[in-house]
Amino acid sequence: MSWGAVYKVRPRVALRCPACGHGVHAKVSSRKLRYFAHDPGRPDDCVWLNESLEHHLLKLELATSIRAVGWHAELEVRAPDGSWLADVLAASHDGNHRVAWEVQLSPITDDDIADRTLRYRRDGIGVCWVSTADRIPWIGSVPSIRVREPKENQSWTVIDGVAGFRYTDGAWNLMTDVSLVDFIGWVLREKSIVHQVLPRYRRIWRGSPDRYVRRHLIWTSPHSVAEETRHNLMRQRQEEWKRRKQEQERAAAQRRKAEEEARRQDEQRQREEREAAERAMREQRWAEQRRQWELQAEQDRLRREAEEHLRQEQAQAAEQERLRQEQREQQAAHHWWAEVSAAQDQQLRTAVADPVWKKEATRLTFDDHGPTAECGYGIPIYRPVRWGTQLYGVLRPCPASLHRVPRSVPVFVRNAREAQLLTESGAIESDRVIHFDLPDYEQLSLI
């Protein structure tokens, strides 16, 4: 029946769930997916109630593929004795061949899946486990494949579980792009069979990102099985040839060993005589060498002591020079600041702070400690920022200590004369020096 014959048709078409026989009706999901839902009062023991949409769609895809290759496909088939329940059971037209296709998306232990596989084999039914999970711990331990959902107009694809043997490589290679319909056709027509991989070939190439995987069971063609057997026989012949060759080499080696042993004993006697003479000579040379080493060690010790004494003297001289330099800078700073009165200092601070207040409504602060060595014996100026305060500039650093001023911050002086004193030192760029037109001497008010 077509979808239009059952969807929103009045009077409603009587439809039944194939698993429990309860009434169902056609619906369309928010994602435009067509499906059938149980009518109210559904039984709790329906096997399809707890089945995910992905599980159900994959079963339908398997059934469709089985029918596409000319076999019968039936969903949810139970054994007469209840020992197994096949998701999809494929049967030939004569009914002599049956293969169960099991969708396994939820975790399952190796023992459970092996036991369920054995139940099918006892009833003469083949089985293939199908999953879409990225990591399947039981793949390769039972007849199984991993499939990938179709993208755009593509079909379902088998990406793990199927392999072919290349005689030239002497290894199995996983086939990662096999159409699910083609694979099912191979299995049902026995062009692809379950094969127990020989132990030496269980490291199977699959390409990036995981270059090798280990598999005990794979789906493959009888030709690949024959190629593996042929390659294994070739390897056995090679190993047998190597074993015989090694035995011959060992026998020849034993003969050579006996001859070499005789020569070795004669050489040993001659060597012992030479060694005795050489030993006496070495002991004499060793005694002379020890004396030379002791003499050299004493000379090295005296040299190190002299170098250490020289380093200490140089360090003391450098420290004394640093202290003298600091004293000179402190004296220069003292004279530098002695040139301005408190009123002139306040006048300079106002000249620096007022433009910032008028333009940005930001109030600058001057370090309460006065001139600091870290700022070239100038007064640090700070401006408020979100995380606290930030160095805005330095007020009137001493020309002798400009090397102490932080880089890239501007400095402020009273007039062009002071600016010239700073730039003539060569320790600061002229564009960092900002000066005002303030007089060198304090102006007296005329009353």
C-alpha cells in the first residue's frame, strides 16, 4: 500500500504491529520522518517498544538489501524453542539456507555475543552481527561487520569486517568501502565466507588513521582463503629451507670453532707472555703519569685560587664603583631638586595634571614618596585604570640618572632649558621630553 492510502485516511485503515498484533497508525515526525506508532493501550512486552530509531532503520535497510538480492527477509523471527530471536532472517527460495542478521548497537560482552552466535549455528543458521559504533570490542571474534550511514545520495557502506588477501604483500587488507547490498549478496551467494585467520596473518592493514588492527574472524572470498593458504605454505617452505640452512651453518660453525679453539690456545699462550712484559711497562708509565697528574692538579688549584682572588677584587671594585655612581647620582639629584621651590614644584604638577583632567576627566596622582631611584630620581606620575593604577610619566628626572627611567614613558620638565639638559645627555629621545613655559626662578607677587 502507498503512504497516501494509510496516512490521515478516514475511515482509518486497520493496521497491526507485526511484533505484538496491537493496532498502529501512520504518523510523520517533526523531522518529516514517516513511521507507525502504537494505538493507546499498547502491551508492555512488545519487542519493538525499546528499540531505537537507528536500530529499527538499520533492520529495515538490511531487510531491503536482502530482498534486493533475491532472498526472502523477515523481521523479528523467533526460534521454535525460543532460544534465539533474529532481527532479520534471510532465507533462500527453497528454504534450505538461512542467515540471521543481528543489529547490535548497545554494548555486549564477548561471552554473550559468542553464546548467541552458537545458538544459531546449532540450528544450522548462519549469522552476521552488524553495528555502526566507532569502537566494537567484539568485532573479529564473531562473524561481524561495521557499517556507515549513507551521506547525501550514497548508500549504506561496510567499512570493517571484510578483507582480501594479497599474495604479493603476504597480508590481509581491510576493505573499507563496500556497498552493504553488494556484501549481503556475496554472503547469501557464498561468494563471501567467514574465515578463521591464521595466527601469523592476524595483523591486518586498514590504512589511516589506525594502520593495523588484529582480527581473528573476517568475511572474505574463497579465493583469498586459498591465497592465504598458498602464502602460508610458501612461508613454511621458506622456514624449512632456512632451518636446514641454519643446521648446515651450525655444523660448519662447530668445525670452525674447533679449529679456532686450537689456534686460540696457542695465541693465548703467546699473548700471556707479551702481556706480562707489557704489564710491567704499563705500571712504570702509570706511576709516571700519576706523578704528572698530581703536579698538574696542584698547578690547577693554584691557578683557580688566583683567578678566584682576582674575581673577588674585581667584584669589590665594581661594587665600590656602583656605590660611588649612586652617590654621585644622589648628589646630582639633590642639587637638581634644590633648584625648584615647593611652589614651583606644585606649579609644574598643576601644568601636567590640568590638561588631562580637562580632556579626559582623569585625575593624575604623584608618588607621595617624592623622587625615586627607579624613575631616575624623578617623581612617578600614575593614572587610574580598571585594574588599579598605571605609570603615566615621570616628573623632572635628574639628567645624571636618565638611564633609570622606564622606557617609552614620557618625562615632564619645567621649561626648554631643562628639556635641553635632558636631551643633551643622549640618554633619552627628545620626543619623550615634554616641557612647559615655566620660569627658572620663582616669581614674586607685587602688592
